[in-house]
Amino acid sequence: MSTLNKAEAASLRVVLCLLLLFGTLRPARADIASADRALQQGRAAEAVNLLQPLIAAQPSDPAAHQLLCRVYYAEELADPAIHECEQAVAHVPASSNNQMWLGRAYGLKAEHAGPFTGLSLAKKVRVAFESSAQLDPSNIPASTALGEFYIAAPSLIGGGLDKAERIASQLQRYSPAAAHRLRAMIAEKRKDFSTAESEFRSAIAEGHRPDAMVDLGAFYQRQNQPDKAVITIQSALNADRAHDAALMDMASILTDAQRSPDLAEKVLRLYLASSAKSEDAPAFKVHVQLGHLLSQHGDQTGAHAEYEAALQLAPAYNPARKALQRP
């Protein structure tokens, strides 16, 4: 058998590179894009089925690991989410988004952990969020998450309103609305409710976005002012054109206020029929929320249909399975 000469070897390397580029990398990117579209539409099982073989074939693909982390996060599967986000960070530690999603995954597990484990996880949340915000100060969701952590967490694990104020000042450059929202949360934590309301209104004034109106409505609900909450949510719905994830929060506020159940149902159905669905409000969670609403008003058949619809999209979503098991 003859050996390749230098020219033939060079040609072979070119061919192999082209095969790698067009035969492997492009399908992998296509699979990731398809999985992301599935996640945005709430089709968690489809996203997992696309990503798992991709990761098996390319274990060092950080984008695939991060996306699978987000799918598991949406399904409230904390341990698998943490594993996948840790893999993403291990391969690309300098990614602000990788660090942010790792922090969120740790936070998901901390919500259901005991006091000692929760304390350890909360510190990991802080470290991940701080890394994310430092890596990219223009990453508004990362800075917002860090600011919210500082507001909610005790000083023992690195929280503090002074730290949150610094984050709000930094956010002002990139998103005045996000800065006002964070300042509103700081004021509310201090029980300075008039300033909190003013800051929430300032966030609305920056763009009259429905999600900013929802924040004000949620504030009124926390202040036991359900009439104001409902009026604000109605304004948010009137301003809504995209029918995006803000609708899920609108319905939650109406339900918590025990007002306008028909409107809450309408809002959830608008979202499920929308082309603007996203992982911010996974469709399978909205089906469960709608099922609970229908169940509260005696429509058990309709409720079960919604729970079944949720499981069709995300068989691993335990709240849907538990809801179906209720008498």
C-alpha cells in the first residue's frame, strides 16, 4: 500500500476540514437552534431529545450544555440543571450567560434545600451571579439577578441593600427601566412604600412596557390593594401587543387577588395561542396554571386536559403529574 505524498496529504486535510465544517458543525448548530426553538415554545421533551445525542457526540460543546441546563431549569429539575450548567462553565468559564444560568440553577435547588445546604447553595448563587455581572456589565438579566440576590439575602451570605444600590447605579447606563425597578425593590425592602411605588412608575415611564406595569400590579397586590392591582393589570393588558411572557404574570396577579377569573383565563389562553411564547413562561407551566384556575371553578375535565397538555410537552414536569393525581 502506497503512502500519501505531501500534496495528497494536504488535500486530504482540506477535505477533512470541509467535512468537519459542513458535515458536523453545521448540523450541530442546526440541532441547537431547533432545540432552542423547542424550548421557547415549551416543548421540553423535544429539546432534550435533540440535545442529549448532540452532547453525547460532542461532550465539550458548551452551548449545548447551557441550553440543556435551561431546559432542565424550566422543568424545575435542579440537579440535572446544575450538572449541565457546571459543564458549560467548565468549558467556557468566561461566559457571562453560562455563569448566570449556573447561578439560577443553584438558586432553584436552594429553594427546596434545608437550612445548611441552602446556605451553601446561596453562596454559590452569589459567586456565580457576581462572576456573570463582572464578566459583562451590559448583561442586564445578570446584573438584575445579582441585585435581586443582594436585596433578598442576609449579610451572612453576602447580601446587602448598599450592594444592590451600586448595581442599580450600574444598570442606569444600560437600562434605566431595570435600574428603577431595582430601586423600587430596594425601597420596598426598606418599607419605604411611597418611594417604591414612585420607582415602579418611573420604570413604566421609560417605555410603557407591559412587564413594568405587571411589576407595579404585583407591588399593589403585596400591599393588599387588590383594586389597584387589577386596574394596573388591565392597563398592562391594554398595552400588550406581543402577548409574551408578561401575560402569565398578569394572570397570576388576577388569581392571587381573587378578581376577574374570566379575564385570567382569557389571558392564559392568549399566551398559549401566541407566537411570542418563551422559556420565561414555559408553555407547560402555563397549561398547569390554567388547569389550576379551571379546577378552582369546578371544571375538572378542562383542568385535566390542561395537565395532560403540559405532560405532552414536558413529561418530566412533576407539578403536572401531581395535579393529575389529585381527586
